[in-house]
Amino acid sequence: MAITNKELESVHGEEDVQAIYQEVRLRNDFIGFTQQFMCDEDGHVARNAFWTLTKATDKELAQLQVMLNELIDLSMQTDNSSVRRLSLNIVERLKMSEQDPRADFLDFCLDRMTHVEEFPGTQTLCMKLAFRMCKFYPELMDEFMRIIETMDMDFYKPAIKSLRNRILSGKIR
């Protein structure tokens, strides 16, 4: 049975998401599911689709590697903060090689990680992703480290402070 917009509209909790995830898993159609629902006009449907995808294992999500640029584009362009956070969560779980970093995405992540009005979940994901992209290029890593060193921590939530401290202390590689 195919998953419909109606099913995703009616998601009310973890149990509903798990049921949809099990259906996607049974069909082994993570790409088709993502393509069908990630840009749905109803932000609630798109959000619930991405919430469903967060339940997938890294091996299952690896199927979405071919969609990396589409997922990055969506996370940068959406006005829906939940879709942004959840799509960034998926991007963060995918592999990124030296050939993958995009200047526009790095700029986006650097901006969002320091934007004090952004939600902490999005800020931390952007900081992690910016760190991963900068690791490929020493000159970018130097700039990244300067940015996080100069962040005034009075304006940030504990999650940002903790991640920043782990990066500065070298506990994240």
C-alpha cells in the first residue's frame, strides 16, 4: 500500500511516524518516498516525511546520497523551520567528500550557526556541517575556528555552547 499525503497529514506522534517508517522500510523505497514528499506544498506533510526519515538507519539513508544536492537546496530554500532542521539532519547523516562542499551551502551554514534567532537544533546542525566542510581545506578551517572563537556565548543556548566547546577542545574530528 502506497503512503499518501493524507497519512502524513494525520501524523500525531511517534507511533504514527514509526508505522510510516516501517512501511517505507518494507518497500525499501527511501528515494521514492523522499522525492514524493520532501517538497510537498503542505509543510506539515513535508515535515512529517522528514521526521519519518530520521528514524531510518544510516545504511537506509545512504540510499539518499544521490539526492544530496537536492536535500541541501531544500534546506537552504525552505521557509519552514521544521523542514529546514529535519532536512539538515538528513544531510548531516550523509557522506560528504572533498568534492561535495558547495560554497553557497558553507555560507548558509556559517550564517545560520551564528544567527541568534535561529533555532538551536538548526544552529548545531549548521555548525557540524560547516565544520565537516571546512575540514577539507585548512584555510577554511582557520576561518571557521576564528568564527566560533569570537562567538559571544551570552546569546546562545547550551547546545551551541557545548558543541562549540567540543570543537574548540578537539573532541570532534
